Amino acid sequence: MSGRFVVGTLVAMNDKTGPSSSPQRDHEHLNWAVVAGLGALALLWPVARLVGLFDVLGQTPTAIGILVVVGLVWVLGAGFGRVPRPVLTLTFAGTLYGLLSIVLMALVGGGPTGSTLWLATLIETGRGAAIGALCGLLARLIQGSRVRR
């Protein structure tokens, strides 16, 4: 068996352009840097608290404002940024966002403690994942509409 045959066989085995997959699939891996960056937007909560935004605008308007900003960044960033697999990417980003929110609340203060911590963590990560998935669907719609043009 020659080296050329072995290399050719390995290339053929790793070639994903066969009938079962499209050539695009090579580039549709999950970008963990994007997941981490979008999930890190949870830092807006303690920053808003530290600069006194909650005191100036009030609790509800500040919370709604942060959620709108995060949602817009996620949808527009993933949609126009051509992020591969936007639904999965933003679902993971939302999960990370939820986990970071709980940790940051515990560090800055005002977060759940004791026996409610686990329940709050479960609820917050589930909510983050669900919102991330919805934002991912919107981002995929944006990507789809841009492809058709």
C-alpha cells in the first residue's frame, strides 16, 4: 500500500461534500468565541448597577432596556454577522448569559442565596437558553432573507 493511496483514502473519508452533506457544512461549526462574547453581555447588569442606572431610570425600565439591547445585539449580530448555526449559537450564549447573571448577582449583591440558589440558577439558565433560541430563529430569518436577495 503506497503512501499516496493512504493519504487519498483519508482525504476521501474526510471529504464532506458527498451526497449526504453540503459543502457549506465544513464551515458550520459552532464558534465558541461568539458564544462567549454574546453570553458576556450579562456583564451589563452589574455595570448598570455600579453606575447607578437602576437608581436613575428605575428597576423596570433599566431591566427592559438591558434586555432589549442584548436581544438586538444578539439578533442583529448573528443575523448580519453571518454566524454559523445561529439558533444553536445563541441558545448556548443564552445559557451562558443565564449562568453569568446568577454568578454576577451573587458577587454584586441582590441575588438568591441558600436553597433558592439552585432553583434560580435553573430558571435563569432555562430562560436565557429559551430567549437565545428565539433570538437565534430571528437571526436565521435575517440570514435567510439576505441570501435570497
